[in-house]
Amino acid sequence: MTAAQAMAAATARLRAAGVPDPARDARLLLAHAAQVDAARVTLIAPEDIAPEIAERYDALISLRAVRVPVSHLVGERSFYGRRFKVSSDVLDPRPETETLIEAALAEPFASVLDIGTGSGCILVTLLAERTSAVGTGTDLSEAACLQASANAVLHGVAPRAEVIQSDWFGTVRGHYDLIVSNPPYLASEEMDHVAPELRDHEPRMALTDEADGLTAYRVLAAMGPAHLEPGGRLICEIGWTQAADVVEIFHRAGWEQVICLPDLDGRDRVICARTPPQTA
């Protein structure tokens, strides 16, 4: 069997399993099995596939057919031009979160606190883009803290990044110019309707608060000012239907300049807010 024939068979198998974009996934997984760059798959397509590669490929396709995410199978995911190591212990970095990165980079900051850091993609990206800044990432999950620390080492920002296990702001000390967060924002009843890749293979506590999906924003709005410099910023990702509710939460807590920014698909995605200048 040639690589092209193997890909065709894999694509058909994934399509039958209901996998979105099966041809893309079949190509990426063949590249991983053959240990070549995905861009080179077309070059090996006419060649016979080696037995050991065919065996690895079949195993990968079997797992993808039961909706294990491609990122978990290859062990990494791209985010803001960098490759981040991921696993089932952390939420996958996603393109819509890059809107948060752009908002954070729109103004200077010397220190950043990332609440619920997960893979560390937000914290590490911001420190990589702002080479003089320092930052702290927190997560309730010890496994996530280890993953974030590994990504900080991978991208050369570990000397400027502290990752600590914490329940929200519980063990956070000091003040920061910027707080960022991509918290769990799915309501409990929404979990039955999300894709199997999320529901079955990503950490549930990174997806839902097991309530109305707004718990995180109440905590961020109430506790954030105590950890921000006067006039500091807080930027958080939201579900695309939550803008009005989250803006109201921050307004009621006394935040200023509360705005919502859309992602590249035009959906409400990021809330930006600022503490009053006199807030300590």
C-alpha cells in the first residue's frame, strides 16, 4: 500500500466515524507516524508505506476515530506561531484565544498574572512577546502546572515565569500590571452538546463551572483588584453569548472601561476592564 492509498483509506474511516475534516487529520497523522513534516506528505504519497509506519498510522487513526484529539495524538498544538506541548491534562490552545493575546499586547506591561494557566500558552506567549516582562501562572491542577512549566522551559521564558498551584487567587501574592484568564465558561447543561473531543478528552474543570458558566467572572471581578496595580488591566476570554452578563458583572464590581472585543469570526470573545486609578 502506498502512503496515498493509506491516507485515502484513513480519510474514509474517519469520515464514517463523523470526524470533522477527515482528510486534514489523516494527513497530519500520517506525517506524525512517518516522522516527516506535514508539508512533505505529498512527496511521500507515491511511495510504499513501511510496515512499522503503517502499524503506527493504523493505531493513530483508530484513536482519532473514537475522537481523541489530533493534538493529544501528536502531543502538541500551534498557538500564536509557537508549538505548545499538550495532553489530556490541559485545555488545548485555540485560535480564538489569540484575540486575548492581541488585546494584552496592545499596551505595555511589566508583570502579568495568568489565572487558570493550563498549558501555559497565554502566559508563555506574553512573556515570549514581551522579553522584559515577568509573570505568574496559577492552576488548581498539579498536572497542568507541570505542563505549563514544561512549555515555559520549551520557549525559553522559565527564568521569568513562576507557575504555582492555586485555587483562583488563593496563593497569589503581590500586584501585577495585567491579569489574564481563559476560565471555564460553559454552563453545566451545555456540556452534553459540545464535541466529543472536548467532552471526553479535555479536563472537565477547564471547560465548565458546573453551574451557569459565570462563576469565574464573579471571582475575577471581585478578587482581581486586590492583585492589580492602580489602573491595571484584566483581560479574559468569554463564551460568545456571555458578553452582556460578564460586562454587567464587572460594572457592578466597580471596574472601569469595560469593553468586549470580537474574535476573527466576529463573535464576542474577550472582555477588557481596568481598575480605577485609586485602586490599590
